[in-house]
Amino acid sequence: MTDCGIWLVRPESEALALILQEQLGGILYRPWLTAIKDDRPVAPTSNATSQKQQFAAVYRKHKQWIMIAASGIAVRFLDGLALDKHSDPAVVVLDEAGRFAVSLLAGHEGGANRLAYRVANAIGAVPVITTATEALKPLVVGIGCRKGVTAGQIAAAVHLALGERPLSEVREIATIDLKANEPGLLDFCELHDLPLRVLASATVAARPWVTKASDWVQQNVGLPGVCEPCALIAGARGKLIVPKTALNGVAVAVVEDNI
């Protein structure tokens, strides 16, 4: 079973799908070019099965699916296919403009929530997570760090910024693309089962919300700050409850949802 399938409903989404495939891997399905009949690819004809039937034929060949389509189409395709949250493949729906990556099915057990973040990070979309556990977590933590910091250094800085608030209240960690592959940051997120949201430097530069600009960050990153704007962009309806707090090469800011 190949891990991920990418299902295109229309040829217009092919360019977006190719970017996803380059970033994340997976198998592309172009149903207008190759139909699925009796669980085998065939040349499409007037008698070829509908896209819904084609999708049903390969649905369980992958552990995860990215569907580039309207959510209504995805729901109709999935009608009658979902059986059990412990065995259903994960499904993330991405609109053709690449704006929103929606975790639609098997969010926790199947990994759709994490897949939504991977898709969003790959193309600059917004991850949409609706599972209750995540929805009730009110905090977003923005992090900027120097190269080579350890997971322990990041943990110490985060706990300092959170004060008495537990890590279990954190919905996501946000940083810029320059730090997307920082080993210490990735290790910290994996250790504490926290999703990492990566924002394009250009997005942060367009919203330079900082309480106090940093000359060092401006000189080395080209931005007046990282942790505060990242937290505010990711927590768009929240307020900054902890401004930039720095410790041992790690800067942390905390935003809380206004619910």
C-alpha cells in the first residue's frame, strides 16, 4: 500500500498537484486521462465509470489522501466508504486555489490533522483542523531560534513563556520557513506531539507585528522579529498574551484565542 494518493478532480489543479507531489511524494490520479474499472486503470471511454466510482475503487490502496476539490465533492465521493476511524484512510481536502488544507476524515487515528499541516506548509495554505481536542486548545506559540539550538533549549524557553499554563493548552507551534528544518525545533514538536506551522518569510514580512524590533533578527533574517508575528498570524483572532521572551538563543511569543 502506497502511503499517499493525490486525487485531482479537474485538469486545472494539476500544477498545484505537481508541487505537492514534489514536496510530499505520493501518486497522482488524473481520472480524465485514466479511468479505473474493475480495480485496474483503463483508457477512459463513454462507458467509463464516474469519478466517484473510480475513487471508490482505489480508496483503500492508500493510507492517506489529498483531494484537490470542493469539500462538497469530497463528501459525495466518500459517501459509503468510511467504516471505522481506526482503519479509514486519512483524507485532506485542498481547494484549487491552494488556500485551505482541510482535515476531513481520520484526523487523529489516520493522521489527517498532521497531513493537513504538511500540505499547508508545502504550499503556504492554512491548515483547517476541526477535531474537538485541537479546537479546545487556545494557545499558539511563535518561535524564532538561532541555528543549532537543541530541543531542550526550545522546551526551556517555551515553558518560561507559558509560565503556569500547561503545554497541553498549545494548539500549534508557528515559525518561519527559514526554520522549517531546524532539528531542535522538529525534535521538540515531535517529542510533545505538537504540529508545526511554517509561514513564508514574505508573509511574515508583510505583517511585521513586533513589540520591539530586533537588530540581530533584522540583520540575520531580514525581519524585525519572528516569534511575535508568527504567533499572531497563526492565531489570527487571538491576542498577544506573552510578548517576545528570549532564553539561550530561543525567542518565544504566545497568543491566546479570543473566544
